[in-house]
Amino acid sequence: MKVRVLVSLKAGILDPQGKAVEQGLHGFDFKVEHLRIGRLIEMDIPTYNPDEARAQAQAMCDKLLVNPVMEKATIEVL
């Protein structure tokens, strides 16, 4: 099954990369506010069971993909 994991910073965590991009966009006269940068991880998990795919993706997040102090993950099974 194809799985997407969106990793983003938790609320209240400073995002200097997001702030730099926001300021750069302002320099091009784009109107944006509160821009934050995250990561998108896409993978194929060899199962036909969506619950198993989600559980495996969650285990991967817990062990390696996400820093639980600063980040949160949203898992989408396609």
C-alpha cells in the first residue's frame, strides 16, 4: 500500500526556514503569513491491509522519522 507521512513542526516551535521563505516571498510581493516548512515522506508498504500499513508507518515515525519533542506526523494510507 502507498503511504504518505506529512511531518510538521508542532505549534509553538520556531521555524527559521519557514520564516526565511516567507520573507523571500514578501520580497517578490506575495502576500503570505505564518508560512511553515514540513516534510513529505512517501513509501510503499508491502501489505493489502490499510490498518497494518498505518500501524507500520506509525511505528516508523515513532522509531525514526519524527522527533516527537518538536514534530508531529499525519499518516495517510492511499
